[in-house]
Amino acid sequence: MQTELSNQLGVEHAVFGFTPFPAVAAAISRAGGFGVLGAVRYTAPDDLKRDLDWIEAHVDGRPYGLDVVMPAKKVEGVSEADVEAMIPEGHRQFVRDTLAKYGVPELPEGEASGWRITGWMEQVARSQLDVAFDYPIRLLANALGSPPADVVARAHERGVLVAALAGSARHALKHKDAGIDIVVAQGYEAGGHTGEIASMVLTPEVVDAVAPLPVLAAGGIGSGRQITAALALGAQGVWLGSLWLTTAEADLHSPALTRKLLAAGSGDTVRSRALTGKPARQLRTEWTDAWDDPNGPGTLPMPLQGLLVAEAVSRIQKYEVDPLLGTPVGQIVGRMNDVRSVRAVFDDLTRGFEQAVDRVNRIAGRSGQ
């Protein structure tokens, strides 16, 4: 599964794997793909440094990258405390009432809530980059579109390619104008923040719009057949995220959540603003239903919603409160039916790719050529 882009980056397969888990990112690169570590969870630079050190020690010299969540426009003089103060008391009460309804215990005294969605903040994202640029990363991806111009320039000075996610051809053209090197066309089926255009329509639209920039197809891809289709549509590779959540190397810290993912069908996800304030595809749960209920207070805009629910999400995850327990994941969850190693997933992808290419060749009358 080699393309011009995979050859440029020195990887065997044009499979780019996004993951919040260092062990998964390293395993993807070792398997011949390109592992991309998600940085949004790292609010402390030392924690990111620790995990990048680990990847360096376990990637066997293979290339890898980093994904940040960074707005293109800089916001000056706004602290996390300033943002917290903007959250209405009525929304805080709704969170308390919902948690009480399901009997979710408080965190132990002195234990801080876990992941807080603060990576969007200028100072946090820049501190992540200050760490990352000390490492030989080959790719910097931004989940919120084009990063600020000075960040693009800083990456290019170090020979780091810059990728940006796009949910429409219009967004993709803005990335091209901003000097982005790779556009990730993320379709409606994808997990996390996603737009409203399906991958089969979006990928060729973006390919045509930004040519000759390379495009990666994302959203609903989890088999070799689908990779074949993405390359046939003009993409130079695929960007896979959800597929790795049920690999043996993933560290969800929740057997209950793993069981829910393995049991879920492709129709068991929903695009909801419950987690961050922007539409993000995730498992449908009674938590997402509560926030999407028209009789509720409604979600707040990003980043207020993420800060509002951070402690609640930590409590739900810690105590594995099944009706409320969820995670961002795409519609490909319907194919994630067992726990396999990253290597086993790659073996399945490459085998399926070879079979699909052979099938197309037979249809075209080129079998054996």
C-alpha cells in the first residue's frame, strides 16, 4: 500500500494511525504504517515528554507524528479560569442532577478530575509544540484545521510536514491557501469532530479541490477493501483512528467500555455536542441523550462544554457507570468485534487490500498482468 506520500515519509504502508496511546502509535509505525500520537490530553509538558521518550525507545527508528488541537486564530489574555467563569450555573446544576440520577459517586477527596479539554487553548498547544519539536517527528496534524501561520513556518523550518483535517472542499481550500502540506478529508462517518459529508462524496471533492496536494481519506475506514476504494478515489493514504481503540495495545482503563465497543453496531453512534460543544461522533449513551434532549438546557459552545463536563466524564469513566459510559468513535465500530494486536489489524488490512486489488484487476481483465 505504497503511494508517493508514503514513500516521501519512508513508510511501507500508506496507513496513518491516529491514537491517544503511545503504545499504539509505536506499534502502528513498527507495523509499517505511520503512527500519530494525539496530544490533546497532555496539559503538562513533562507528561508529553515522557511519552515521546517512550515512543522514541519503542518505534525502532520508524517515523511518527503528533496531532494537536489548535485554533487558527490566536486568543490573547484568556485563562482557563476566565473561561470557567462563563459557564452558567443552570448547566452546572444539570450536570449534578444527571450524575445524581444515575448514582455516580464523587471522586475521592484530593483526586483531581482526569482529562480536561484544554489543548485548544493557545498556551497549552504551544507548550506541546515546544516539547514535540525537540523530537524527530515527521508530521504535525491539527484537528481544528490550519494551525497559526507561525506554527506552520516553525514546522517547515524543521522539515516537518503539516496536515489539517477538513470536512468540506471549502475548508480544504483554506488549508491549501494556508500552506498546509497534507489535507485529511474526514467524512461524516468518522469518530470525534466531524462534518456532514460522507467519505465517498468528500474524498474525491477534496482531491480535486486541492490538487496536487496529497489527501488522506478518513471516516468509516477499517478494512483493506475500503483502503482500496479510498486510493481509487484519489487519496494518497488513509487516516484511521477508531479502529485502534480495541487493539491489545490500547489502554482504555475500562473493561466495561471495551465491552461496549466490541458489542456496538455501526448504528450505535451519534453526532453530539455533549462532549466538547462541537458535533463529535461518539457512542450513543444516556449521557448523550440527556444533552440532546430538547427539554434540557442544551450544550454550550466549545470550549465551555468540555470544561463543564470534564469532571463528570472522569467520574463516569472511573466508576464505569454503564448507561452513561461512552467515548468518541466512528461508525466503523460495527467492525470492531474482537481484541487484536495492532500487527494483526495490519495483517488484515494488507490482506484485504491485496484481495480487493486482485478483484478489481479481474473485473478489468488484467488478472495476472
